Amino acid sequence: MIAVDTNVLLAAADRDEPRHGACAEILRRYRGELVVPAPVVAEASWMIEPRLGPAAEVRFVRAVANAELVVADLTGADYARCAELIDQYSDMAPRPGRRQRGDRVRGPGHSHRRYSQPPGLQRRPPPPHRRLRTVA
């Protein structure tokens, strides 16, 4: 079983993402359960539509409905741990009034975002709608 995060799902779906091939290959070849935390399902769905169009979002949600991805609901303890981590690292997350500090952390030329992208998955404006390719 492996946990799949939003960035892996987006890169696997979007052929223009730099890590598309690697992410699609992982999802295609892995024979165990692909577990997606419930908040990731909502986030990925929300991010797929502007990048790839409503038809791609429908295909993703149907893949979840058809149990192609195992959705893991979070428990109260999971949310409590999230709260601990948010509190512990709160000075790292740019918020209104903290923009200058966040810009210094990220450096010049980076846009203001609550969550930064991992290396290799650069955020760019959504391209025209494209078709979601099935990776399973």
C-alpha cells in the first residue's frame, strides 16, 4: 500500500507536467492499494478542473467512486496531529501580513501561496483544457 498525494495525481494526469512520466508510471505499475487521504481527493478534484477541464474532473471522481483509489478518511487523532504540525510550523506559512517574511523564505520571483510546490513540480497558469489520460 502506498499513499498518493495531490501532486502525484496531478502530474500523472497532466502530460505537460515535468514529472508526468515518472508519476504515471508509478501509478500504472504499482500492484498494491493506492491510498488517497480524503482531503487529497477534494484538493485534487478542485485542481484538476481548471488545468484539464470538467470532463477530466469527472473521470477522476469516477475513479474514486469505482474504488480505483482507496480513500482513507482521517480520524480525530489525525486532525489533532495536523493541528500540532500547523502550530509547530506556523511561522513558515505565509499569511496576510506575513507576505514579506514568506517572500524572504522563498526568495525573489516566487508568487505568494499558502503551500509551496515540491521541487520539480513548478506551478504555472492553467493551460487550455486537455484530456485526462487513464494511468491504471
